[in-house]
Amino acid sequence: MKHPLLSRVKISTKLALSIVVIVVVQALVMQAGTSRLIALTNQQYYSGQMENRLRGVSTYLSETLNDMQVKVNLLAGQKKVVDYTEYRLRNLLYRELVLFKTPLRIDSIAIFLAPDSLFLNVGDVELSNESFKRGLSDVFANERRFFVTRQELLVRLWVFSDIIKDTTVLGTIGVAVDVDRSFVNRLENNTDATVLLSIGDHIIDTWSAPPAVRVEAAQLGPSLVKSGGDRVLRGYMAGAIPLSIIGESDATAICLLDMSSALRLISRHNQLSMVFALLILVAAVLLSYLFYRMTFLTPFTRLRKAVRRISEGDFQYAIVQHSFDELGEFAGAFEQMRRSLIRRDEELSELERFNNLILENVRSGVVTVDRSERVISCNPAAIAIIGLRSGENGSRNTDGRMPGFETLPDSLATEVRAGLHQDRYVTAKEIRVGVDSKQVILSLTTSPLFARDGGNMGVIMIVVDITRERRLEEQLERSSRMAAMGEMAAGVAHQIRNPIAIMKVSAGMIQSGKDRSGYEEKNGQLTDVIVNEIDNLDHVVSNLLNFTRPIEVHRQERAVREVIDDALRLVPLYQYPDSRVDVRVHDQGVYFPLDKSLLEQVIANLVQNGLDAMPAGGTVFVRAFLRDTELWIEVEDAGTGIDEETAKQIFMPFFTTKNRGTGLGLSIVHRLVEQHGGTIDVHSRKDAGTLFRVVIRND
Amino acid sequence: MRLNVVRNRLLPLWGILFSGFSLFFLAGTAAMTASAENLRMLYMAQAGYQPQSIQERAKEFTHDTGVPVDLTFAEYEDQYNLIAEAAAGKIPPFDVILVDLIWTADFARHHIIDPVPQPLVDRVKSGIIPEIYSAFEYRDRMWAYPFLANFQLFYSNSDLLHKAGFDRPPSTLEELVHMAELAKARGVADYPIFESWRKQEVLICDFVWLVGAFGGSLDAPHGRINVESTAARRALDFMVMLLKKGLVNPYSLQSDELFSADAFLWGDALFTTNWTFILGRMNEVPFNSTHFEASLIPVAEAEKKTASSTSTVSGFQGLSVMSNSRHKDLAWRFASYLSSPEFSRRHLEEMSVWKQVWNEAWTSERDPYLSIKRAELKGVHNRPAEPDYRSISAALQDWIYQALTGKVTSAVALAGAQREIDRVAAMPSE
């Protein structure tokens, strides 16, 4: 479980908490969303207002500039201004211009006859001010008609116009407006906003905004201009435009809109909304609880009780479906499940009984042992076969009524432990154990006992008493061996009897022919016959000794082709001039572990047999190839073939179809192949040839 | 249809015209009724005693005599025509008129005004100096009761004067030029002198005192007016020289006395000559913070016989009674009531014409320039007392102005003026 704590909480509690959380989250989200929406709408509204205000500031500045230009043009065109300038009536002009100052809302008027020649100064022109000198020089150079001067805390906007009489420029008249608090005040009255003018190091405003806001807004001015947006500062929305309209590149006009009233309203709305949301939340929680209690908790408690009863085995506790909602469907499903469980219980009981019956009646002993080497179960057959001592009620229970593991015979216990601890299992392994002072032969099969989840629970041991079968087989084998020995004795007797008979006859003839002429010659011939037959007897005895001698196999990696070639050298091929041997090794370089000398005998024997089977000549095919881990060697001839009955006896010692031969060749071949751990088969049809197939495993 | 429309549109106009005529008739009737009982006076609005003072005096007259006085104030420039028009009617709109001395001969010869009754002439001659009352005499008779002793003085801006390095005003014309040149050179003023040389009567006034300053005179009561005299030539040359040297502001050629006074009082000139009304303005705000000084008009060095040698031009005005007035006695009575020592004593901002007022200690206390004024009056020059003076003046103005503007030389100008004057004089009198 990833969340143990959470897993301990009841579903009903989780559900209730979920409902509460959902309601709370929804309320919070709604509240936050509404608040955010109102805040955004408010900000958007103020942004729109800010845009208007900034446009208003720009318009006002533009109009101020135009207005000043109109005024200065008006003054420049005044006859008195022209005449008095021309005739240097400085003081009279002063009197006139002073009268114009107030109605025209001009703070300063100055007339210059040349850049360095001040004629009249109505106000206090900052002649020593470098920015003024520079601006005035530009005016006289006709490069611009207005500029801003800064001197300490005084910022002025100057607008100029030439004083012209006829076509002569008498000088230039400039009017100035102090960009001061009253200027900003007029600006504010026109734009209905709090305005700060940030010109160089100066901040000009009416102090209507809090100092912190003013300072912060002034600092933000350039960035606001750059971004073209607005920002909320301590309850004020700030926006800015550059004052390039009056020729000031490093100056900004910053508008501040007091959002405090709107923010207070929003705050009050939020508080009220929070209260309502809280009330709604409480009501929602109560309603949710009632709803939860009615629609979930009560039916769920009822269902839980029923499920608990059923889980305790009380399948007769019926679940009543009170509603048709999900829980009702759930209860109905549980009821169906209960009924299915009843049926399944009955079926399981029946199956158990049947299984028990099988186990009780099966003749194989079935014993299960857990990993703690405790016998979990054992059937009566096991008890009977192994002689276990079970509990009173047989082998079903796994408690103390089961026989102890220590009562198993040691050999069985060893095999079981090998399965438990080494994962080594056996199949049909014969074990001889002593049971009740009797020797019993058991066929033992062990296999792992896996749980449904794949876990290894222990070992299943199946024992079958094969004592009787083995006794019968041994008896049969002894009979077969005796029969074989009889046949072999008969064969040996046959092999021996004929030479002996020949020798007897020859000896009798020698004995009877002493007096006859030509005895010496005849005697020599007969003696040769006897010697020859003795050689035959020696050959028979040698073969018999060879056949009976134990064979030791020494397998080494050998080239198959080389083995076959060396084997063919043992065959007296010169005796079969009309025949030939065709060798085909599929992989010339194949190596295989084998005893070279033994396998050479096998191949040579089979080839010579094939050559013998083709009196009229032909080809003996020798084929060798690998198949999986086995070496297949086939020797095929196109001889007379053998019938089925002959084929069954062909590997019996002393069985031969030849006029000459000991009848031990193929028996020896068979024995050599068996000693190699291989098999040899023969496939033959009459008059169609014979195929010997030797298969040697790579053990 | 169209006629109806026109009629409908004209109907309101007819109504307005009818109403207007009705009101005019009623007003005219009322005026005739009033003029039959009230004394009426035409007075100058812009100079001399203030209209309020005149009104107060008229009320006093009414209080003393029971005769109401209707006062009409008009601009100086309109006065001549108003009087001429009034003379044409059987019932003049005015009984008493303020007469400039230059109109005296004209009005007398054209019987527009009556001569001053002998008792009043005697009073004048006993209480007023001849320099004043002689201005109103024509053909041995006095035609106006002296009222305003107006003449020109020389004014200096002491602050600028000190700035230029001087501690007193010039006493001669040569000194004036010297000081003006220095002041100009020292940057005290672009044009140190400002005069009233507009092509109007004021130009003749300045020419008259300048001619006097150079020892001549244009006043020829019974002889030929000679403007080609040496004094006249030197006077005009002097004026042209001042302009050429840039010592007098060229704007003087467009200025009358009022503007000239403003230019001086506002500090745009160190020197000016003007009427006595400037003395009153010097004490007004904002000029009272500036130090001004009134002095005798300088004369040419050659004419500086004594320390008090000076030359000025008179601008005297007197009170006359229209010939066609039906209340002549009452009119003379009001004229003498108005131009009385008692009245002038109360309004010392204007120099009284009465000697007795001059001698009163109160007057000396109130008028620090009284002695200057009295000294200046010694050198007063009147403009020619000729019936055709207006034509003579116009011709002289034209020629002098041409000389000042450089169109003709002084000699040519004065010769031209002389020809015009002679032509006017040769014209048969009406």
C-alpha cells in the first residue's frame, strides 16, 4: 500500500471528506475566480481609464504647446510688440507684456534681438542656463521653436516666434510656462488623474499621491514607457508616456489613478462574498452530510454488515436491495455474489469430496511437504505405500494429525529436501526402501508445489509401489538371459560342433587310411583340414572372448571423416572388385567426441556386411551428419535385404545368414554402439537393400 | 404669397422704426425742455482738471444758483467740430465751451463765441499774468476766460541720468545732445530722448518752443508768420539732427503727448518735453518709485542769457460762451465760477492761472515745481493767433514731418511751409 494512513481511512469517511473537500474547493475556486475576475475587470477598466488619461496628458501637452505657439504668435504679431521692439521701447513693452501675462497664463516672456542680446525679460529668464542658451541658439537657427529648460528645481517650457516687421526679423519673442506644481495641477484638472512629470532628476507633481507611490512611480516611469503598459502600485495604477512631444527624450509623464476606492469595494465584496461562501459552505456541508447519510452511509453500513456476515461464512444472511442507485446495484450484485458463493461453496465442497475420493482411491501415494519440512497432506495410498503413520482422520488435515516428516524413509526425505532446498526434482526415480522390514521398490516423482501467486510452497511427492512390476521384470529378464544363453550356447555348440565333427571325420579318415596308398598325401590333406578347423575353433573362441570381454570406451574429439576413412581401410575392399563405397560426410570438418577404434570397428563391420550383401556388386553408401547433438551415421547397401523376422534377430550373437561367419559381427557392433551410449536401427526390405543407422549422443 | 412673406418679414422692422421714431421724438422734446432751463457745458475729457472735479464744481454752482449744469465731456480731437456744429444751430447744445487758445481767433472771427464781458476782463487782467490771458486776445478783445495754465516743461529720469553719469538735467540744447550721446553710448538707453512729433498739433507745439529756444518766435499777432527765420531753421535742423544721431526715438514721429509721457515715465527715455500733466502722473504708481525731475526747457547756448532763460509753448485753455447761447449771463457766471482761485486752490494738481493762488504758502507746499513753472511761464511762446491757424498748422505739420522723415531738407520744408502759410494768409477772410 502506497499510503498506509490513507488506506486505513474508511471509504465512507473518504467519501464524506471528498464531498466536503469538493464543496470547499469549489467554493474557494468560485471565490477566487470571482475575485480574480473582478480584479481583472477592475484592472482592465482602470487600464482603459489610464489609456484615456495618458491620451489626455498627451493632448493637453500638445494643446498647451499649440496654445503657447498661438499666444506667442499673437504677441509677435502685436503692433505694439513690433513697434516697441523696433524702437527699443523696452519698458513700455514690458508694461504691455506684463498685462498679457496673466490673461494668457504665461509665466515668462522674453524678447531677444540676437541669441546673446536680451531685449526684454518679463519674468526671470535664466540667461546663464546652458540649456536655455542652447535652445535659444536653435531657435535663432530656425531648428526648433520650443524647448524645455531646467535649472535647479525650475523647469520651463519655452515657445518662440519671430517678431517681423515687413520682411525684417527684429528679434524673437518667447513665452514660457513654468512646468511646476500649478502646471501639473492644470494637467490633472484636464485629465482627471494624478500626474507626475519626471524630467531628468526632477519630479514635478502636486503631492496628491503618497510619497512612496510617487517615488516608485517615478522610478518605474521609463520601464512603463518602454513596456507601454501599466502597473498597480500600492493601490494606484501607474502608466506613463514619454514627453517627446515637448522635445524631452528623457522625460516622462506618469499618470496615477487612485484605485483605492475600487479596491476597497472589491475588498468589501470579497469579504461579503467570503461570508456568503462560508454560509453556503456550511449549508452545503450539512446538506451533503444528510444526503450522504441517506443515500450512502445507511445503505453502506447495512451492506457492510451483510458483507461482514457473509465473509464470516454466514451465506444465509440475505442482502436486501433498498434502492436502485449505485449502492442498490452494489447490494444487488452482492446478493447475487452471495448466491453464487453459496453455489460455489456447494460445488467446492463437492469437488473437495471428489478430490478426496480420488486421493483416497488413487493407488499412487501423494504427499505434500511445505518448505518447513512439514507434511501438509498425504493420501491413504501414501500411508499404505510408505508406511506413514497418519492422524485419525486420514490425510486431509495439515495440523498435528499429519505424520511427521521424520517418519519418511531417509531416501525419500533426501529427495524431498533436494526439491525443497535445491530445486532438484526427480521423475520416476526408482528407490528401494524398507517398509515394515520389507524391501519395497518405489517409483518416486517429485515436483514443486506452487501457490496461485507463483510462490513455491513446497514439494509434491508421488510414490508408486512398483515392487511387483520390478520383480516380474527381473524374473522375465532372467528368463530372457537364460534363453539367450541357451541360444548362444546352441550357437557356440553349433560353431564348435561342426569343426569338431570335421576334425573327427578327418581324424577317423587318417586313422582308417593308414594302410591305404597315398596315405601320406591324404594324411597331409586331412591334417591340414584338422588344423584349419582348429583355427576356425580358435577364431570362434576369440570372437566369443571378444564378445564377452568388457569394453572400455574412451571418447575424444575426432574428425568424423577421418574416422570413416580409417574404418574403410580395415575393410578388404580388394575382395569386392564389383563394389564400391561412397562416403558422404555433410560437414567435412565436423568433430565429435567418440572412441575412434570402436567406431571404426562398427563402420568397418557394417560396410563389409553391406558388401557381402551385394554378391553381384554395387555401391555401399556411408553417410554421416549431425542432427542437434547427435551424430548420425548411415550405412546403406543395395543388396538382397532381409525380411522382418530376420531383422529382429540380426543382432543376436551367433545369428548369421551367411554360410561362413561366426554370427557375432553385428552383435559386437550392437554392443559397441550401446557402449557408446548410442542406438543402432536397421531398416530393410527384401531385394531392396538394407540401411543401418547409428545414432551417437553427445553426452 | 411672396408679398405676404415680404410684408410679414418687414412688419417687425416697421414696428422697430416706429418705436424708434417715437422714442426719438419724446427724447428730443424732453431735451428741448431741459435745454431751456439748464446750463450746458462742453469739456475736454483727457487733460486738465479731471471731469469729476468739474462735476463737483457744477453741482456747487447749481447749489449756489439753482441753475442745473449739464456737462458734456469730449475728446480734444472732437471738440473743434462739436463746437462748430453747435454754432450752426439756433439753439446750441452748449452754452459754455472749453476753448484751446489756438481756436480763439478762429471762433472769434466766425462769431461762434462772445467776447469776455468787461468786468470779467478786468478781473482777469488784475489776477492773471499777461503771458496767459494774452493767448486769448484777438483784435484787442479777450475771447475766453483763462482756465488752464498748461505749458510744456523739460523732464528728466534722474535714475537713468545718474546711471549715465550725470547729476542734473541739461540747461542748454547742446548740453542735452552731449548728455544724450553719452547716455546712448553707455547703454543707458537706446534712444535717450522721446518727443511727441506725431504729425499733429503737438508737432507744432514742440517746433514752437524749439524756435523759441533758438531765439525766435512764430507768434505774430499782427504780422506775417515767418517760418523761414534762422531760429526756425535751426530748430528744425536740431530736430533732424536728433533723429539722425538716434538721440530721439524715431517712434516719436508716431507719438502724441500721452504716448510720449508713457514712454518717458516707463523709463524708455532719459529726457522729454511735455505738458504739465506729467507732474501729476509722476506721483502715480508705479512711477512714484522712479526719480523724475522737472526743469526748465533748455535753450541754445547762444540764447542762454540768464540761468532762467528758457523757452516753452503754451497750451492754455479758456472758457468761452457760445454766441448763440440763450443763457449768456448765466454762462459767464458759471465760467467765472469754475475758473476761480477758489476752485484752482482745491485742485493744485493743475497750475492755477491766478497769481494770488501762486503766492499762497499752501500752494508752494503742495506744488514743489511751482517756481519752475513760474520761471518757465516767463519763456512761454504762443502759437500764432490766426483765424486760419488750423490750415497754417496743418501745412506746417506736413512740411516739418517731411523734413523729420528725411523726405526733404529742413530748408525745403520750411520754404514749402512758408509758401503754404502765405497762401492761406492771402486768402480773403470770410
